[in-house]
Amino acid sequence: MKSESSIPLPIIGSEVTTACGSPDKFTFETPHVLHDGKWIFFCTPGCQQDFIRDPQNSCLTNHIREEAD
């Protein structure tokens, strides 16, 4: 498995899709986490923390899985 440092983040200002499906411009302040070798972006730090606490049962998990398919 790749380490976090070997998976590049998007370019600052580029558009990313958050875990809930909303488009957003990426900044270093954009809440994000590496999960299963993929960067996941969040609208708020609260959503990020909920996902980090329990990624398998987060309210965003099903949406993230749908996006990956």
C-alpha cells in the first residue's frame, strides 16, 4: 500500500468533489483524509472527524462507495 506522502494532493484551487458530492475548490485547509489509497474531501471538519472516528459506519460511507464504483 502506498504511503500518504506518495499519493499527491490536488493542485491548490482545483475542483474536488466532497464526500457528500458537492464541488469545492481545494486548499490546504480543505478537510481531507486518505482512505483506501484515495483522498476523501469533506465540506466541514465535523464531517471529516465523524468519518475518521468510524469510516465503515459514517453517514458518508455509502456515498463514497457509490462514487468509487
